[in-house]
Amino acid sequence: MKRLIDLSHTVEHGMITYRGLPAPIVCDFLSREASKQKYAEGTTFHMGKIEMISNTGTYVDAPFHRYADGKDLSELPLESLADLEGVVVHTRSVANGPELFAGVDVTGKAVLIHTGWAQHWRTDRYFEGHPYLTEAAAARLKDRGARFVGIDSLNIDGTETGARPVHSLLLGAGIPICEHMCSLEQLPDSGFRFHAAPVKVKGFGTFPVRAYAVV
């Protein structure tokens, strides 16, 4: 029997994904009570409304997020987002270099970095001292032909400065990035299929996603 494992955080009203960025506003556009005036007796509907920035919850970055001439969400091929062979690598270090992928075949795969940081989600700890990849690690993944890279942390880059070399290298090579993942500890190290297709929005470089694995 195959299992589906959800790797995404739930988007909730008022939650903070990243300090300094606004929380989503989740509300009714049409409530069930108000819908009684529009439909036949006994028939009600709910229409929700959400106001949020694109970097909310678990999200995928397309090249357009970093580069003005990069592919946006609507232009990403499904082959880069869905039904990918996946591998998980585990670390408890903060700065993770190319040695993290020693002996791991990443070619053509979704490479998911399990740091355990998701345990701090929605706490102040989540924003302080998060694990990330170094520029050299990103270069290794790009050079070895990784198809997709995800992490269960605040950012795939270090945030002590404004430099974002991992985003620059991976997105420059057309490799989508997923941040703020969760439940990676439930996955085997290999032998699963991975899916993380965001909404097909023109002119957007980032959007929340329901990432999951088929084990």
C-alpha cells in the first residue's frame, strides 16, 4: 500500500512565516448565512477570501523570484515540480557545505534537506540561527544535476547578510526551491516520489504549495 505524506505547513489567519513580512488575512467573502439570500431554501455556500504575500507557509520559488528574466510560476514545467524521484539528506549543522551530499546521487532528483528545524515553526526560535546551505553546497547540487531542492528551515540561504548565493545559483540554473517544509523525518532516505506544484500564476515567482511525497 502506498502512503501519501504531507510535507507542508497549514496556512492560518495571522501566522508569521518570516519576520518583517505580513501575516495572511483569512476571512469570508460570502458567509453561509449571507448566501441564504442568494440560493434556494436549504442551499448554502461559503466563499473564502485570503489576502497574503506570496512567501507564506510552505512555498516554492521559481527563477522569476530572483531574476527578472527568469521563468515565473506559470512557466515552470510540471516535470520540475511533480512526480520527481526524491532523496532526503539529514543534518543538524547550521552551515551545510557540499560534504552533506557526499555519496548521495542527486542527479535528476528532488533533494530534500531534513534539519529538524520545523519543530520550531510558529515560535520565536524558528527565526534565530536557522540551518542553511552554503554557496559551495548549492554549486554541488547544480553541477550534479539536482532537479528540485527543498529544506524544512526558515531559508535555504543564511540571512546574516543580504547575499543569497544559494537562491542565485539554483534559481539561475532553473532549479525550483521549496522552503518551510515539514515532516521530512517521516520519509525514507530514497525510494519515494515527490510533488510540489504551486498555482500557475503569471508574473509571480513564489507561491504556497501543498508539497507531498508518495512512499
